[in-house]
Amino acid sequence: MLAALAADQLIVPVPTKDKGILGLRGVQRALRMYRRLRPDLSIGLYIPTMYDRRALHDRETLDTIRAQLSPVASEMSLRGAVWNDSWRAQKPVRLFDPSSDVVTQVQRVTDELIAAVGLPDGVTHG
């Protein structure tokens, strides 16, 4: 709670599963409570996570997220061997396998996050 009250904007990961959608009720309740103390607090970005484009359920849930929420980042799957292997090697994915799709996903969403919260360009690249 203290972190949310210290923030200017909240970043909300939303799994592309039924539980992710159901969890948004709790996020909205918490946001209403936080706004009693911080009326200017807002959602900076919703980030769809655990996305599997092969699963119809995930595609439908992502469509629902995009239709009902704003702003919404690109989806992130972050699954698979590279993610797990880099964790086991105790290395960031960017160092473990710089050409990985995971690196591309993380960089894309990082750029979207920077733009959504209004940070200057180049914050993570310099």
C-alpha cells in the first residue's frame, strides 16, 4: 500500500486468464481506496502477461483486456526454456541470450512503459 501511495501511476500486470480478469476487481477497489489519500493516482499501464497466442482463451481474454482497459501494453508471454535457463544461470535474459524473443518482448514493453508514464527517451538505453 505504501508503494502505491508513493507512486504517481500504477503499473498493473494482468494475466491473460480468467483469474487475471477477476483480479481487476481487487485492483479497482484498491485504487478507489488509494485515491482517498492520493486523488491524482492513476493507472499508468496495464501489461497483459502469461500470454499464449496458441490458446483461444488467451486470445479472447486479451481482446477483452484491450476492449475494457486503457492504456494497455503489448502482451508478454515470457515462457519457455530461455526464461528458465537464464534464471538458473543467474543471468539476466539480455546477457544469457541477447537474440531471444524474450529480450525483444521485455524491451518492447519497457519502451511502452517509458512512453506511458512520460519518462524521457533513452532512460534505459544510456
